[in-house]
Amino acid sequence: MRKARNRIRAGPEGGAREGAYGLGMIKTLIALALATTVAAFTAVVFSLDAVSQARDEKAPAAAPATPVASHDHSTEAGPLTSFAGVKPDDADELAMAHEPYSAELPAVPAGDVVNVHMVLKDVTVEIAPGVKYNAWGFEGGVPGPIVHVRQGQTVRMTLTNGGAIPHSIDYHAARIAPNRAFRDVNPGESFTFEFVAKDPGVFMYHCGTKPVLAHIANGMYGAIVIDPAQPLPKADHEYVLVGGEFYLDGPGLDEPASFDMAKAHTMMPDWVTFNGYAGQYVAHPLTADPNELVRFYVVAAGPSLDVDFHVVGTIFDTVYPFGDMHSGHALHGVQTFPVPAGGGAVFDVRIPDEGLYPFVSHSFSSVDLGQVGLLKIGDPPGSMSH
């Protein structure tokens, strides 16, 4: 090809004849190349057809596809079945009989050192009306107890493992080497460490033992509130809400359900809660009187979902973002504020009118799965229609 091209560019002597000869050579070479390529491609196709025909003759007929329900998610292990909303017929009566997790912020203990002792227990808890779940709980509950201290106090934490496998406790409020303080505690053993509560705010604590996803999803989480040295404006009511989700391997009605790792990996929860029980503050509303200052300390324990906190019918007067209680960093006139998984924020609201004010994560999939409650202002007649 290169010689032919060079002959076209040769001098004028015999130029026309040589140029025609060069073009002819090029056309001939191209035609030969195309013919060879087509022949090779045809041979490959016939070969593949023969292999495919032989395979089809030996293989059994394929089974027809099985339709999957619209709420199923497929993985390599097969479809995942949702048990969202599966409750017994007497769910309303069970919800009223349920003793709600106390959302009230406890008082700060006196002294320079606050001793916190938690016993880890394998327990069966109720996470929705009539729905039982095999959990791992700090002090036998989900979430664990609320820890409330003041900036500058020392927290002396003792964890006793009364469960069947190793566990640990990780405080997001602690500036401390995790390999030293957040180490695994074997069954039957206790471990103590200390940290100074240097940073005011609301923080998550949780088990950090591998796989962390399973330990948090099984209920090993809670909230610690650290009051700033310069106090916030005094609130009339202070409530702590810890968001969390549950991934079930069964409905939990006839027998307790357990954790489903595949559903957790796809973030397909069956129930999403405040303080470990779906809709408990609908049946048992949090309360305040008109014009009282209500303060919410909100933690998103996850393990994977955020809490986009919102109170229907009002606007937050003040938001201390991400748990930061510095007054100069506060936001005002906020409708909804995101609390990321593993994070926290503080919300102040003052409502002048009597009524029922739902508080939610404004991710309405989470609302439908139980992350909703009511703030009852005054003594309004009637109930919510939606």
C-alpha cells in the first residue's frame, strides 16, 4: 500500500499511467481484504450457530419465569420479602397498652464524674404493635438509656457483656483512641474507660463490633446529651428522639423475627421508628401547653437512614445544627432539617395554638413504616384525621 501511494506522488514522467496503476492496486487490495474479512466472519457465525444448536439439543427446556411481587427486591440469594405493615388485627389495642419509651431528658447527675454502667443483654423486644424482634439491648432496651451530662464532666463508662458474643460501645461524643476505649468485651466480662465531655451537643453511642451494621440494626444504640457550659435558654419540655430502622427475616407475629443482613444491605427496612417502636407517640403523644418552649434532641442512629426532622403545622424557631449548641451557629425559621445517620441536632419550637402537631422524618417512606409521633399542645378535642 505504501509503495502504491508513493508511485502516485512520483514525478511527471509516465505519471498518468503510473497513477492509474496505483489506484487499481489500492482497489484490488481493499477488495481482497474485505472478502477475507467477510469469509472469516461467516465462518465464525456458522461455528457459533453449530455450538448453540448442539447445546440447545442437550439442555432441558427452560422453566418459565416466576413473577416477583412488586415489593420484593432481588439479590443473588433470591427475592427479599417485605413485612412492612404486617400487624395483628388488634394492633390498635396493643399500641394503647404499650408502655412507651420515656423521651423525657433526665437530669444531669451532680459531681465532676458521672458513672454510667450498662449491661448488654440478648432480649426480645416489641418494635411495633404485636411485632416481636430478637435484639441486643443496652440495659435490655432499644434504644439504650439516655445519658445526660454537662460540658466538662468526666464520663466513667462501664460495659458488662451479658450477651452471647463480643460487643463494645462507641461514643461519638468522646475524643479518645478507639482501639483503647471502644474495644470488644467478651461475654461475661466488664470493661471501664473514661472521657471528658468536651463538646456540647447531642450525640449517638452504639456498639462498634464487626459487623457494625448488624449490631446497630439489632438495637445497640442510644443518645448522650452534653449541656454547654453556657446554658441554652431554658426549655419547658425537653424530649430525646432516636431514629432507627429494623430489617426482619419474618413478620415477628407468631415467633420473634431476627435480623436480615441482605435486606439491610439493600436498605429495605420493615419498620422505621423513634425510640425503638413504630408510632408509639401517636398512641401516647408528647405534651406541652401553648407558648411553652419545647426542645427536641434528635439522633439518627440508622444504621443507614437519615432523619429529616419536621413538625407539621409549625416552623422551628431555632435549630442547633448537627448537635452544635453554640448560639452563634444556630439557625432560625427552619421548616425541616436533615439529621444524618450517626448525627444529631437540637430543635426549639414554641407553638401558641392548641392542637395535635405530628412530628416526622419528612422521608414519607419512613413515616409509613412508623417514624411518626404527635406533639399534643394543650387539650384539643378530637384526633388526627391523617
